[in-house]
Amino acid sequence: MTDNTPSDNSDYQGAATVSQWHRISPIAVIYYALRFVRGFVGNMAYLLPALLVGYNQIQKNPQAALPLSIAILALIIVSSILSYWFFQYRLSNDHLEIRSGVFSKKYLNLPFNRIQNVEVSHPWYYRPFGYATLKLDSAGSAQQEANIAALEKHFAEQLRREIVRHKASDNRQSATTTTNEQGLAGEQSASLEGEVVLNRRSISDIVLHGISNNRVWIVLGALAPFIDNLTKGIPEYLQAKGIDIDQIVSSAHMPWWQLTLAVITLVIIVMAIMSLISVIGAIITFYDFSLSKADSKYIRRSGLFSRHEITMPHSRMQMVTCQQDWLDKLFKRINIKFEQMNANAANQGQPSLSEGTNKIIVPSVTAEQRDFLVADAYPQSQLPAINFQPIQRRYLLRLYLLLALIAIPLLTLLAVADKTMPLLITSLLSVFLSVVIFMRYRRWGIATDNHYIYVRKGCFGVDYHIFEAYKLQQVKIKQSIWQKRHQLASVQFVLASGSVTVPYIKEELAKTIADFALFEVERQPRSWM
């Protein structure tokens, strides 16, 4: 850190009143270099044509690989140095001002009272030097507003506390008595004093989470452009080692049951490798996980290489989601999500695809731990004992008719053409889809009590969504001509964190729940932030 960066409380107060721009530490170059690489990987889908052309050219001309690699490395280094050099910030009058950008200049003036979340991240490349990254998420933004890299660790923590303290003070001055009683505790300073640990996750818990929540398909999708080359290269490599794949899988040399067993074995090996990668990813993300509570504020800390800390005021919690996939059911584990405002979802009525700082995820908890965490978040919740109203059977009829209109003609054509194997595969796929439709029908359900709305959904697993009725932003009742004839409707609940839809319930029930929700919103206006 340069000398003009605040380093203690008195320095902070001075920085808050003196209009002086500060530079971050030169070690921030590492942060910008990794961000450049992440941006490149994240936009790989748009760069696939260029990557394929470059890959084929390198295969034809291998000596071009070295200068191309040097050029890419030089581009990363120059871009990182320029990003560091043109980044400045200052603190003044409870505002954070940031100037950044090399060719496209950016200026950001972020008032403390607009900041929704403050996260102090400790990346592995900063830990030996005592630096951290401050991430600020602004209310009304679909993504994080500002990242300040390479701040001294103690100053980043102090700045986070000062932002939270200012927000609490601002709420005390502007809130009404009712709002003050409801939401003030969630905005107080996140002091470590009085912090209570609600949950910790062991390595075995994290391993179970990695196995049951496999995300390796994303990696396979990124490797899709190179699959063709891999499928060509592997047989050639095995042939060079004296292993003839064609001879092994030939039906003339191997009985069908041995071939089937070999295929099953290969699938198991591939799935085991994918699960191992997923477990490693889970350990990197959730290592040394802890969920604490201090001054009505949830604090999540985790990370193997980069230590992340996320805070969420209880007053801003929009929904609690309990997810249990089919493997989670086998392990008798549940994933808990505390969801707060997501501007993109709030504006468009759709859930966000990202799982950033708008959620706190507690992985692989037991049923008892789930009940404890849900009760802490919503003390009057009746989730373990609530009776859900199922959706109507016409949901099945509609989807089964659609499936029949597609499957029956296709099966007939395959049978007439005497295509035995495609006929068998299509039949099995049709049966599987029928089972999936039925399982989704069985999972759907909705319930209410005096405070909360409960939604159940899923397929082979089951998810529960719980939210307070007064935090709803919209309630939509939808009816098609088919539904109206049979007095059915679909109801959609829109919150600041996203939307939840329940299809094919009785029209009377949909209107009753909508009236209850709107009455709760109007009865006692309270802040949903």
C-alpha cells in the first residue's frame, strides 16, 4: 500500500474529509491479471471461432505457438499494469469515489447508504502480504458496483465496519418508529463482539456437497470445441500403446453382456472423475465454512485459497430456500440458501443465474440443522408441520397430451422403418419423461399461515421456498383459456430476490393467497430491505 492510504481510525476520519485521491498497492496487478483471464474464459463462447482457427493454425505451424504465447502474456501484463495505474479512490463525506478505466474512463460516486453488501475477500495471492479486496454491492444494481483490490487487511475491515455503522446511523435518523423496531437491528455495526456461531461445516460435509451437487457439466461445456480433437487423439494414443479399441468392442470378439459391462464400467469411471473434480471445487469454495450472527446480521466465512466473508442483514432477507436433490435425499442432507435483493430479478421478475453476494449458501446440513437455521431466520415458521395443497391433475393431462403428440408419431415411423435401436431408445426416453412429469406433479405444493408463504417444488429431489408475505413486490394470477374453463390458475410471487410460480391450483385458492399477501403488504407497511 502506498503511504497516502489510510491505515487506522484517525487516518480514516481524515480521509473522509480531505479530498485526496489514493492509489492501491502495486500488488493489485495480480488481481487485474487474474480478472483479465477470468473475463477471457467467461467470454469463451464468443471467442470459439477465433480459438478454433488459432488451434488449427498452431497444429499446422507449431513454431507459431511460442510468439503467440508471449504476445498473450504481454497483453495480460500491460493490461494489468494500466488498470492498476488508472485506478484511484477517495473517501469524502460518507461517499466512496472511484476513478478507473484505461481507454474508457469511469467515475463512480457511491454513497455509503446505497451500499447493500460489503464483502472483504482474502485471495490466496494476497494472504502472505496482508492485503485484501473490498467488494461493494450497491442497492439497485444487478452486479457488484465496485471492487477495491489490494487494501491493507486491517483498513479493509475498518472501512467495512464504518460503512455498516454509517448505514445504521442513517436508518436511525430516517426510519419511523415502526420501521425502526422492525429493521434497525439488521443494520447495526457488524462488530465481532457478541458474535454467535450458528453452523460450521466439516470436510466430510463439504465432500458430500461436492458429490451431490455436481457442476462439472460447466467444465465439459467449456471443453466442447476440443472434444473432436480429444476423441481422435485418445484412440491414437491407445493404439500406440498396443490397445486396439475396435477389436475390444467388436461384437464378433466380445459377448453382448461383456460389452454392456465394459460400457457401464467406463461410465462409472467417468462419473467418478467428474465427482472428484466437483468435490475439489466444493472444498476450495467452502473450506472452513462458518455461519455466524452478530447484531441481527448473518456473516458467512469460507474459502481454501481465497478467504471470503459475506454479511447479510436479517432485515434484507427475502427468502429462505431449502434444496434437496436426489443424491442429497440419499445422503439425508439439505442445502440452505438465504436470499436477499437481486436487482436484476426484482426488475424483471426472473431469478438470477449468478450466485454471488445476493445469497448465503449453507451446504449439506442435516434435517435438524435445517430446522434450526430456518427457525433462526423465521422464528414463527411452521415448515416441518405445514400441510401443502397439491396442484391439480390437469397439469398432468396437459403435459402427457403434449408428450403423446410428439412421441406416438415418432414411434410409429420408427416401427414402420424397422429401426429397432432408435425405437428402443425413443421408447425409454418417453417413459423417462413421463416419470419426470409425474414426479414434478407430485412435488408441487403451496401453503400459507399467518406470516409466511411456503412453496414446494422439485422432481426426484424437493425444494422448499419460504418467504414473508409482506415482502412481496408483485402477485400475478395467470389463467389460460383451458385453465379458466376448469376454474384453475397459476400464481406467481415476485420478490426482490426473484420469482416463484405455482401452476394449476384452484382459482379460489389462488385468489385467497393473493388477497392474503396483498393484505399483509398493506396492513403494516414495513421495509423489505
